[in-house]
Amino acid sequence: MSEKQTQNQELKRKISLYTIIAVCLLVAGSASYLSAKRSITARNDSVKITASVPVSENLQTAADSRVNDNVGGIADDRTRAVSETTTAAPPETTTDKDFILRAESFVLPIDTQVLKNYSDSQIVYSKTTDDWRSHNGIDFSGNMGDPVAAVNNGIVTEVYSDSLWGTVVIIDHGDGLIAKYCGLGKGSTVKAGEKVKINQKIGNLSEVPIENADGIHLHFETTIDGMTVNPIIAMGMNENDFK
């Protein structure tokens, strides 16, 4: 066999070998492609199936029905709260039941002589305590059991017994004016909460322990908006109105 023939045969063998290898690679690649495509298709189908599963109408109905259920035994107050809001009673309005309509002028609590005047910022001698002190009211002389009158219309706010001032009646005469009647007889007075008219009897004279050396008398004090004021000024009077 010539050398040329030998070379031709060798070339044919190589071509055949390369052809077989190429075919094998093509088959293997096709198989891999088909396998991958089937895997992707399977995953897509799985996703589509999962996403397309309908929600059970029974489950939805059950979920809706539990929205209004009590949770943990706690009562549902939503309906009652709305009812209470819409039916709540309106706030109380101010009435005139406690309104004090004062008379145009005042009267004296007892028409007797003045024993001791209001001392303002000055101090005066006290025979009972044997010292010097301010006197925040006016003392009217009298006898045991003499009637004491309200100096104007008002409402009795307090009645109490005091070891220094005897039985005390406090009356709100309106416009911030409060009068304190001291030295009345226990059990002879009006009661707290009563409305009184000008010149109405509110009690009888008795003793003022802190001023007993001055005899039976009425100790009368006034304040306006919580500040102690000379009763003459508080009642719009002058000294000529007092004996």
C-alpha cells in the first residue's frame, strides 16, 4: 500500500471518530435541554396549580362569622358603647334654686348699743384674755335670749358650736358677702341649708366665751370674697346707723 493511501485511510478514521463524538455530544446536549425544559415546565405547572386553588367558601364564611365572636371571654361592648353615647343624659344645667336676691338695704342683726367696734389693723384691749388683739367684728350688747335677725336675704351655710365663739351661724348673703353671727344659744338657731329673709330671726343671744367679760352680746363679722371687712362697709351703712 502506498503512503498516500495510508494517509487517506488515517484521515477517514479521524473523520469517523470526530463524527461519532459530535453525534454523542449532540445527543447529550439534547437530552440535557429536554430534561431542563421538563423541570421548568413542572415547576411552572406547580406554581399555577397552587395559585389557582380557590379559597373554600366554607372557610371564608367561618372566618367572617368569627369577626364578632367574643375573644378570651371579654364581652363585646361596641354596640352598648354607641347606645350609651347616644342616650347619655345631658349635663345638669345651672338653676336659680340657690340664687340669692338681696334686699336693697341691710338691717342691723340686733337693734342695740354697740359695745366694741371693728378695730381694723389696730389692736384693742380684751378684758377676758387680758391682752391686746385685733377685733374683727362689731359687738352688739343684749340680754340672754334676745332675738338675732338676718341682716339680709341669704342661705345658711353652717351652724356649729365653738368653744371660743359659742353657737355660730354663717349666712351667705350673696355677691361674695358672708356674715358670721357668734354667741347664739344652742338649739335656738336656723339650720344649715335654710333660706332666710331679711330681718328673719336666726337665733337667740347667749354667750361668747372668748369675750365673756363683756357680758351677753352678739359678735358679728363679715367677709367679702374671703377677706375680712368692716361690717359697716360690707352692709353699705355708716356709723350713724349704729347706736
